[in-house]
Amino acid sequence: MSNRALVEEQSGATVEADLIVPSQFFDRIKAEHSSQPEKRLMLAVMEDAIATFQKSVAGATRRQRRLLKETEEWFNSHDTQWAFSFENICTALEIEPDYLRGGLRRWKGVLLAQRQDTTATHSPFRRTSGRRHALSAGRSSRSRREAA
């Protein structure tokens, strides 16, 4: 007796495979956050803001100081009216905004503390040993004739 006949006898009913069409299968799969265009754009905005913040912390130029001020204002804003506000992007990407703010503040503090330590121990002047310019004698007329 085959296995199928045995199962039919024991259960009293036939076992049939459940058939579903592809649309039913793909409806059950939850779309990944990064596959949605809006969320990819929000992620790109967040990545750019963090990269700009990190590059601008040094504040060497007027432009860097302005960009640092703008990114810090954006990070610290609790506005939810604008679609691409920090709060809304964090909500859409399932990031805790206060945790990210705290991490960025700590990172900036550590970087500035390290920068203060290195500037306190290093002299701003360049030390050179020996003469700054070395003069070399030109080729003699005898060596020019030999080379030709």
C-alpha cells in the first residue's frame, strides 16, 4: 500500500497541497524599509546631514561654521510639520531621535576635547633643522663641455 493510500485511510480525507497565486505570496511579504523610495530618500538626507555635521565640526572656515550651525539646528528641532524634519525622518526610519542627538553631541565633545589636547601639547610653529634653503653651485663650464 502506498503512503498516500495509508494517509487517506488514517485521516479519512485526502491531503492536498495549498495552491496560491504569486500575487497572494508577495502580498504576505513585508516590504523592506530601504526598498521604498521615500524612505531611501529620507535615509540619504539623514546620511548627508550626519556627514556634513562630522566634516564641519572643525569649523576651520566660515562655510563650515555655518553648515555646523544649520545641521545642529536641524538635529535639535522638534518640528514635525515639515515632511523632512529630523523628527519625521527618525520616525520613518525607526530611529530614536533623542538617542541619535545624544550620540552626535558626545561624538562632537570627544572630538573637540581631543583637538584641544593636541593643540595644547604641540607648538603651532614648524621646527626646521639646518638651513631653510640650500644653495647649490651651478655646473662648471668644464662639466658642461664634458656632458655635450
